[in-house]
Amino acid sequence: MNQKSNLIIPDADVVIHLVKMSVWDRFLDLNQVYLSKTVLEQEVQFCETDSYHLQSKEYIDLSKDVNTGRIHMVSLAVTDILPLQSEFSKMKAPQIELGEIETIAAVYLEYEPGLRACLIERAAITCAVLAGLEEKCLSVEVALSKCGLSRTLPQPLTEKRFRSIVSQAKVTRVQYLNTSHK
């Protein structure tokens, strides 16, 4: 089997989708999964899966997975995040949540070798591309496919949507780089 991918997940939405599809546990077995401290402490534990159309109301508790090392927590200092936030501000990038900023910063700073961000939110994908991280990001569809968990997916998780957003963000990045050097 191939070496496990180092994947960082930027927000609770990705986790909830994978739980809903009943692939979360297998996904953890097949990948080295990282979540930012913000996502673990402020987002995931308060999300009810029934809001995502599951049969029953249940809370996602990832503490066991963190305690057993199946999920690795990424904790960055404010000084690690501020330069990236400053660049996003200059580029007039869309607003993203703290967990997404931490995720993009972890990839940017190469928190772990080969770390790639598994993104679904349009604003987060755009910011990652604006930061020059296109090659270090992937869609949920590709992440699942790489570890043999291919599924028919809802549109927000597809590679086609991801690539469309990346293409649009690349145009914005080129325009910014052209105007900032004049």
C-alpha cells in the first residue's frame, strides 16, 4: 500500500461530510489527518450531524481519535498566522474562518513534510491559491480517491468544482501580482 498522505482539514464541514458518508474512520486509517486547534476545540465538537441530514442526532466527538494519535492537532502561534493574514488583506482576499487561516498557514509553513489541505469552501480555496499553494491543496474527491474510498459525491466535494474555483483564483492571483509590481 502507498504511504499515507498528510492531510489537514480546514473546517468541520469536511469532517461532517465524511462522517455522513460513513468513511471517516476508514479515512483516518488511510491518512495522517491533521486538524487545527481551532477546528478541534471550537468547530467540530459543537456540530450536530443531524443538521446534515443524517438519520439521528449525534455529536461528533474526536477526542478519542486525538488521544490515540489518529488525528494530529496543529497549533500555530499568532505570529505564524499574521503574515499570511496581512498578505490576504493586501490581495483583497475573501474572508475566511480562523480554522481555515490556520490550515493554510500550516501548509504554507510546511508544518509537516508533504502536508496538503483538503478544502471545500470557495473562500478557503481562493485564499490558498492566492498564497501560491495550489499544488498543496486538493478536493475531497481526490483525497478519497487517493486512498481507495471513491464515492459519488455531492457537488461541493467534487474535483470539478474545486478546479473551477482554482482556475478563477489563479486569474485573481495573476492580476494581483501584475498590479503589485507596477
